[in-house]
Amino acid sequence: MANAAGSGGKSAARLKRRNESKMIMRQPIMLISILTVIVLLLLFVIYPLVKILLFSLTDASGTFSLATAAEIFSTSRYLKTFGRTMVLGVIVAVIATFIGYIFAYTITRTNVPCKGFLKTIATLPILSPPFILCLSIIFLFGRQGLITNGLLNITDNDVYGMGSLIVVQVLSFFPIAYMTLSGILSSIDASVEDAACNMGASRWHTFWTVTFPLSLPGIISGCLLVFIQSLEDFSNPATIGGDFTTLSVEVYQTITGSYDMQKGSVLALLMLVPTMLAASTGENTNAEREVGITVFLIKLVRPKINPKNPPFFGPQNNAPKITGMWIMVALITTSGM
């Protein structure tokens, strides 16, 4: 019977795909749009990646060789650049996700005034050109900056380097974490938090035992997205990085300055690997979110109850009712999704 059920499921899936194909064929505009997108992806994404892979596996004469890759992995300068890029991405991802979480929680879970203004502030860096924040830091805190030279009479301040790059990237990419987390936080059912408060938990305890664990998939996704953006960023490190070279700048300088396509392709692949790993991790986190929410609600430990403020539904030792209530909350939340 198991084999029959499995074959029946495969037949249903095959029939569904056939119906979808027939529906697309009946709509020529949709078919043309899909084919156009596929052609553009093949031309501007797949083809360059294949060329980069071929350049990284061949030498200047076009024969197969791993000498370039071996040279890069044996050169300390490239390894230090890779390490600095990873450290920069992690620092920027953590700080930007923290700021994005504060904005998202304030806008979605509190009743503060001027939410429209906060939303504008949180999304404004996405609309600004890439060099604006770098130029702002230079004009304000450079050697001839308005604040350093004009107000503080500091004429030898070096604004270029890792510190300024972290500030610029955090300001540039925290809206990505904000938009990811605002959707996650707004989707959390408020009745779950109300249930924890009715059981005697404080707001702070409710946040750490209910809201934060339920928003953890969004935190991971936002952190990974910011990490990817930091690795791929070129304009900010090239403008304000100074001696702090990242992989993106190294690839550009190798290809355009040294005209070494083989070495630049290997460095590009070296930058692509952690980006693809982070993207795949984010996809797995989103896929497991619904299951994780249900399991969390069922396994959630009952918060400590204040004797001066007992729960409305009975004494503190009424464990069966408490367990049953959490199971009901889990079922209601799951059915609502």
C-alpha cells in the first residue's frame, strides 16, 4: 500500500506539472516573458560564471592548470585579504542586524509615535547612491571635515580604514535586516505573547522566551543577507577603505590593473563560495521556519509565576492545564499559518 500511495503521489504531481505547462502555453505573453527571463539569466549570469570558472582552471595559454589557484592559496597577502573580508562581513552583519531589529521591533510591536518617520529613516539608505555615505563621512570627519577641522580644529584625522568602512556599511545595509525582520515580527501572533503575560511572565521575560525565539529565523536570514551584501560591496571599500583592501577591490585591481584574468577569476570564485554558502543557509532557515515555530510552542518552558500576581486560570501547580493551553496555542497558530 505504501508503494501504491507513493506512485499515486507521483502521478498527481506529474499531472499538476502537465496542467501548469498547458496553462502557460495558452498564455503567449507569459510564455514570452519566461523565455526572455531565461535567456537574460543565461546570458548575463550563467555565461559569466562559466567563463570565470574556465579562466580559473586554465593558464594564459588556455591549457588546464591549477597553478594560479595554488599561488593564491600560498600567498599570505590574498589570504589576509580574504580573512579581513570575512571579519568585516561578520562585524557589519551583527551590528546592522541589531540596529535593524531595534527598528523593526519598535515599528511593529510598540505604539511609538511618528512610525512613518522611522520607516523613512530605516529605508532611506537604500535610496541613496552608493558613494553618498562615504562622501558624507569624508566631508564631516576628514582632514578638512566640517566637524574635525571646522569645529574641533583637528587637521590630521585619518578617516580612511576599517572603522569608517564598518560605519558606512552598517548604515548602508541595516535597512535590509530591518525589512526582513519587520515581516517576521509582524507575522508573529500577538495572542502568543498575551498568553505568556496571562501566565504571569513579565514583558522582558516574554520577549526573551516568546518573541525573540520566534523571530530567530528572521534574525539569521537578515544577518546572512547583510553578510552577503558586505562581501559583494565594492564602492564603499574602494572609496573609504584606504589600506584595508577587500576581495571585491582586489578582484577589480587584479583584472583592470594587472590584466590577469586567471588570478582575478580565482579570487572571484573565492568570494563567491562564502556568498553561496550564506545564501543556501538562509534558504534552509526560511524553509524550516514553520516547523520550528510549532516545535518551539509545544516545547516552550512555562515562565516563572509571580506569587503576588497569579495567573487567571488557576493555582501555580496546575501543570496539566498549563501544558494543555500551550498545545492549544500551538495548534491555533499552526492552523492560522
